[in-house]
Amino acid sequence: MNCYSVFDKYGKKIADCGSVLDAIALVEIDSTRTYRQVKYVNPQTVDVPHIRMADDLQLPAQQILPQSELEPFIV
């Protein structure tokens, strides 16, 4: 899979693009930018078996607070 990374004049990556046309468009915005082709290797998918735990070892069900007991979120 080929992708393109766009870098600023200091070599800091500013974007990843899936298309060379997108990378070129970002470079045209600022003439000090460059782009390079990057080849990503897709990782191998691994199947992991699962084991069912006994009911008493599982986490208890989550209890949701009623609306009146919720604390306000302050930013």
C-alpha cells in the first residue's frame, strides 16, 4: 500500500495522504513543504482464542446513576 507523507521545512510531518494528488495540493500551499512516498506493510491478522470465565469471576454489571445524582461537567 502506497501512501504519501507531507513535511514542513523543518522536516516535521504535517500530513499523511492516500493520494499523490492530495500530497501535491498540500505542497502547493507552501513552497517550503515536501512530500515523500511511504510504503506501509499491512500487519498479519492473528486469531486469538478466548476462554469463558465463570460468572463469579466476571465484573459486575455497571449501574447507571439516575439523572438527579449526576454531577455537572464544568469546563
